[in-house]
Amino acid sequence: MSTEIAERTNGQRAELELSSEQLELIKRTVLKPKNREASDDELALFAHQARKTGLDPLAKQIYGIFRWDSRSEREVMTIQTSIDGFRLTAQRSGRYLGQTPVYWADQDLNWYEVWLKDGPPAAAKVGVYIAGAPEPTWAVAKYSSYVDGRSPMWRSMPDVMIGKCAEALALRKAFPAELSGIYTAEEMAQADREPVETQAAEPPSPEPDEVQAEAEVVEAEATITKAEAGRIFDAAKSVSTIDPDTFAQAVAYVTRRTDEVDLTTKKKAVAVLADLTETEAQKLCRWIERKRPAEDKEENPEGVTNE
């Protein structure tokens, strides 16, 4: 069976044509709730968004994440993509004329083109230019509304992460027909802090089962940078309870890899870790923080090393 998805040109925008076989494949491999199959309604909604954006689900440009909703007492699907997927969708619209630089604000609402202060910014804003509009479409993202304090990426690069959230908000405001109902991983980071199960969490289990519990099936998304991979390696190396073999087991479980990974040197580790998706990287970073001894957390509550 061919998994190639046909594209139909509509002006400057490519629309996906999904066959019934491809829809069934997406339902089995892309939309994967934890304890059930995706419903026909969820598949129809996801396929509609894929066609609308022109993003290819089988190339993992767009994917569905299922999170437990305590109000409806069931897993609810969120359609996500990377910030690159938002940019591509905007460009394909034929109306995208670029955007302003990211601006960051301090607590007194002084705005800066470059964030050089200690600590995270209070907010970020981005403007998007669209054809026919006299002014850019602006969006402001408040840091406290989006930050995931457990993520080393949010701790080490707060300006970059909140900047991505502001850019996604601005692109969605500028292109509501194409991007409404779709979110980026950065925007949904806080949602992952909510428990996905209603029962009480199980007590910590011996390694590597502890890591296996974190390794939910999440389809691939944008991968992290080599700089981010290096910071994850440094964070793991700074924890006295993590040795190279333990770290390699954790990476294997989080990524579902079956081959052996060599993480004995930073160069080798970066080559492996740079293939992590943003979601996988966040799961691995949370595991690293759980392994950090309590006395180290008290001395260094943010988990930042001096290396």
C-alpha cells in the first residue's frame, strides 16, 4: 500500500488528498490514545486540519496528542505541530509578508529587542505582516502563562521558548482559517504538567521501569538542537546517581530505541540526543530532575550547573 499523500494545488496553497487507506493508517499510527482507539470523529477532525494546513501527518508534520481531561473524564485530543509547521502554513497561504523581531518585556513593561537580563522575561510579543493589512497583527505571550518549570529548555532558554509562544499566537491570529484549533508544543508545555491518569501515582520503581512509565507513545515532532542536546547531557552528568549505562537505558526507553546507544562522551551523546523530539526531551529532563539527590536540589533548586 502506498503511503504517499497527494497534493492538490489551490492557488499557492497545497491541499492534501487523503485516501481511505491513508486515513486508516493515520488512525492506527498517528492518533494513539493510551487506553482506546481514536474515534471516527477524532479522525475526521484531524484529517480536516491536515487538509486545511497542507501538513502531512505521515511525515509527522502534524500530529494528535491525547491528554486526560478531568472535567469530561476522558482523553481529549489536541492537534499539534512545531513552530516550523506554523511558518510553513503561513507561507503557503500566499498572504504572509513576514514578521517583526521578537520583543521581550520586563516586569515594568519595558520592551527589548534582545533579552540580556538575568532571569526570564515577563512577556514576549511578535507582529505578523499579512497582505492587505496596514499594521502587523500583534500577539503577546505572558511568561507565567506558558512556562513549564520542570523543563531545562524553559529554564535555560526562557526568552526563546516564550518567543516561540508569542510567534505561534501571532500566526494563529493572522491566519485563523488555517491555524485555528492547532497548537505548538511550546504552547502546550503547561498542559503536560497535569496528571494524565485519575488514579494516584505509583511509588518510584527501580530503574529502568521508572523511565518506562514516562515513555508514552508520542509521535515525532520537531527535534531539539545540538545545543539543547548538550545541555541535557551536562544536566545528566551533574547528577551523581546517573551513570552512563543508566542514562543510556533512560534514553532508550524514552525514544523506544532497540539499538545500543553510546553516551560515554559529550560528542557521542549530542549525536544521539539531537534526534530527540521536544516532547521526548522534556520527559528525559523530568527524569533527570527526579534522579537528582535532595541535597543537590536544595543547594541548586533550578538544577543549573556551573559547567
